[in-house]
Amino acid sequence: MASDPTPTSPVEQPTTAAPALLDPAVKRSWMRATRVTIVLTVVFCLMLTGLRWLDAQRQARAVGATVVNLVDAAQGVTSATLPAVEAAVEPQVAVKAVAFCPADTAIAAGQCEALFVREEATPCTPGFSLSALCTAVPSLSRPEDTVRVTYSLGATWVAAAEQSVACLLLMVGVLWAFAKVRTSRAPSTSAQAGGGGAGEAGGATQKSNEHDALTGLLNRVAFEAALKRHNEAENLSALEVDGCLLYFDLDRFKLINDTYGHIAGDTVLRTVSQRLRYTLGGGVLIGRLGGDEFAALITDVSSRGNIETICRVLIEQVSKPIPIDDVKEWVGLSIGAHMLKRGTLTVGEMLHRADLAMYEAKRAGRGRLVFYHESMEDAARSRAQIQGELKHAIDARQFFLVYQPQFDAKDQIRGVEAMVRWRHPVRGLIPTEEFMSVAEQSGLIVPLGKHIIGLVCEDLVNLRKEGLVLPYVSLDVSMRQLADKALVEDLQATLQRHGLTAADLEFEVTEGTTMVGQVSKENATLRQLQDMKFRIAIDGFGAGQSSLARLIDLKADKIKIDPMFVHAISEPGFNPALLELMIGLAQRLEVKIVALGVNSLEQVSWLKQAGCTMMQGDFFAQPMNHIQLLCWLREQAGDQGYLGGVWAPTRAFEESDVIQA
């Protein structure tokens, strides 16, 4: 006979569980939420581990890409390659070995040439391994050649384990919070859920506020905040420097943006940001400061040599072609660097110094790295002062012109080149290189150029009134002037006002100006000037970005050889190959070629024998102002050639010349 179950005493009844947990529906809900949380946590941990492995693989490939660039630059493994590779790889502690495997070798690592090996390194063998990752990066010049990197996964698995533990703790916390909510029977559950959603939205908003929407890099505010945290860290290093701040600016970006539109410009910015991230790696702080300016903070490199290696690879990577519509364009990278010592400067001062160095990189020719130096502060103040006084100087007519004659192979005067000078009422004569670059960057080159054209026309008319024959005047025109829509109209009005024609003027453009692109408005203006019968000369040929295709496309009338090639004629060990090549090229293209900077009879003799059609330099005549040129031309009247190998010397300008004129 079955007996009734013994009733549970009040002491044995559960007292800690909430009545709601006894409800089967609530129990099923609790179990379902637990299972979902566990599954999501496991998946999340596996994803984090996979991302860690992918990051290790990416960093190994980045090291391999750096070494590939070094090997390709040296055209193979040389005695100079190994120190450069060691300097680039040594800071990467996870890299155990780097080997170069030329074509036609077997897979075995023993047949590859070791470039870098740590003591505990093992050979790089393809296949999966838990201890090390073996990555092969093909050469850019010869894809069959590879660089193999042995990358230790020890730190990767430790980091993955730490993240997994954090995931498990997070899971326990979530389950505990869920149980707490269920057992509390709080009536404001929906409100709490709404609060959690608001928190997530707030986190997403905070993240979006810290990152640049276009590139995904840190924006200026977030980058400066991160730089400030680094600068104020308590664990200051005993080293002289403990990091490097890099300031980047893109060369030719404005040209691409103006030529193809802002969508193409955005494509360039996204591509450049990806290349910066890929080359610098995940441990470097990178931000977009605005426009086409970027910055990076490298904290684990204190040697200038390592920074130079990194930046050389950066410049190469960023300068690779970028597809835009049906064409491939490119941008350059100018880099300013400031070696940091935490706690000594403010964030603003650090960025200012790196910015000054970047400006010097642009001024020195672009596409290069320049380190900050204290002398740049004085130069920056001088540029600011010059920019503040330029506009007034133009209005006050403080600028004047000097002229240097150009001679043909028969020593006859063919024309003169006009060069601008600035006589400041207080500072005296200001060197041209100090104010022309400021005028170009500030945009004041446009009114200054208009003023110079007017001065040239005035002087030419006055010379001809004196009965002196001068076929033409040659003068420089900059990219900013060519981009000015009013240039052609103002030029026509000035010529008409002085009774001159297009045959009286010749415009010189630097080699870089003629090579900037095939559809740019600057080159369109050059073609318009050619259609109007103005002669176009390419100045400084051979010292810039030579492009034979662009030279043929532009159909220039004259090529002016950069003086550094002419000066080499008088130097020991002179190799005539380049000069002969340029002179031969001009002859084939049927354009005149002018040798600049001719200073000796030896140079004149060599150039004539080589077939150079025109020459210009102090050997014939030094630059002269208008009064000097007037007197000099009078002295040369009737002279059918130079006597004793030299023209009559240029007389020093004196006050008496003004009275005689």
C-alpha cells in the first residue's frame, strides 16, 4: 500500500529561488538564453583567435614586403642589403628568420639564402604549424623569386588565450546579469533593455566620432588625444628619444582632385590610407588630420635609420598607380619626421615641428623624408613675414627685372631671359628662392606674374625705342599662373596695350609642370598659348620627372638643360653620355636646346662640338637690369663675334648709368 509522500517542512522549502523560476515557461526561456549566450561566446572567441592569426599573417607579409622592396632596390642580395634588412626586421621581435629564395630553387628552406636569423629560429617550411607561420612574399620585379618570413605565433596564441578568458568571463557576467534580472522581477525590464540599447548606440556614436568617415583612420581630434596620452604616460623612457611622429602630405593630390573630381579624390584618399595601414602595421597609430594630410605615431622605433627605411618603403608603396576610371594615376608622399621625447613638448608643438619638416620635404622637391631641425623655425618665421609683405611689395612696385642674354652657336644674341628681383626698402635685396616659393604656395604668384609680364613688355618697348634689336624676352610661368583662367586674357590685353605680339615673348615652364598629367588644365593652357604662337621652353630639363611621351605631346620649341649637367663638363671624370643624349634628343625632335650655366671656355668648346644650338651663362654676360642691358647692347652693336673667346664684360651698375640713360 502506497503511502502519501511526506510533506515538506517549512524549513526544507526553497527560500532563495524566486517564484518566477518555478514557472516552466520562464525556465525554458532561461535555458534558451544560456545556450545562445554560450554559443555566441564560443563563436566570438574563435573569431578573435582567427583575427589574431590573420593579423600575424598580415604583419609577416608586411615584413616580407619591406624586405622585397629592399632586395628589388638593390637588384638582388648584396653586401649593402643585409644591414638594411637587419635594421628593418630587428624591431619586429616576432620575426625569427627571413630568407631570399631565388627562382629555380626547391621548396626546401635550406636552398634559400638567409637574410636574417635569430638564434632560436627554425627553418621556414610551408604548411600549418602551431608554433610558427611561414609566409612567402613574391618579388615585384621577378614574381618567381620569393622572400620567406618565419613568424613566431607564441605571442599570438597568448593574446588569443587572454581574449578567450575575457570572453568566458564576459559570458559568466552576462548570465549572472540575466539571472539577476529574472529573479528580481523588476517591472522596468523594458526600460532597462532600452537603456542597454542606448548604451550600445552611444558606444557606436563614440566610435564614429573618433574615426574619419572616409578612410576609417582616427580623425584629428582622436589622433591628438591619443598623442597626448602617449606624451603624458608615466612610464617615461630613459632613452634620448622614445618614438617618432610622422606628418604626411600627398603630392599631386590637388591636380587629380581638380582633373577627375572629388569622387576620384576620395578614391585616392581611401587607397592611400589602406597602403599606410598595410605598410606601417597594426601597432602604429595613424590619423587623417584633414584634406590630404595624415600623421602616424611610431612608438617602438628610436633610430633615424629605421625611420628612413620605413619611410622609403612608404613612399614606394603610396606612389604605386591608382586606377581611376579608365586610367591609372599616382600620388607622391612628402614626409616630415620629428623624433619624440615624451613629456618635453605639447601635442601642438610636436605636430608643428613635424609639419615644418614636411614643408621642407615639399620645398626640397617632394617625394622624400625630412627630419625636423631647429633652423626650420627661423625659416618658417621668415616665410610668414615674406608672405605678409608680398602683396604690398607688388602694389608698391618693389620688384624689378634682370636680364641674361642667350647666344646661338655663332655667338649672336638671340634673346634674353627675364628674372625677377625684389628690392625691399628695409631688408635690401631678397633672394629669389626665398620669396618665389612663398608666392607660389600663397597664390600671390598670380598677381606677381601679371606684374612681371607688364614690366617685361615695358622694358622691351623701351629698348626698341632706342633702336636696339632684341628678338624676344623669355620669362618663367608657374603652375599657379597656368591654372589661372584669366592668364590668357590678361596676356592679350597687356600685349595689345604695348603694341607687341606673341613672337616677342617666350614662356619657360619647369620640367615638372609639363609632366603633371595629360588632361590637366595647366597643360591645356600651355597648348592654348602655343596656338596663339607663343614659344614654349622647358626649363631645367633632366633634373625633374622626365617623360619623353609628354615631351612629344607638348611639342615644346626649346629645351633648356639644367646647369648641373653643364657644370660637370669641367669636373674630373666627366661622363658625356647624358649631355650627348639630351642634345641628340633635341636634334631628333627638331627643337632648339639651350645649355644653362655656361661659365668657362672649356664648356663652350665642348657644347659647340656636341652640337648644342644655344648657350646662356656668366661666361657670356651676367644678369643685368634694364639700364645695364641698354648700355651693354649699345657696346655690342656692330660686334660680329666675341674676341679672345669672350664678349665684352658686363659693366658694374653705377648711379651714373641712370643719368646717361
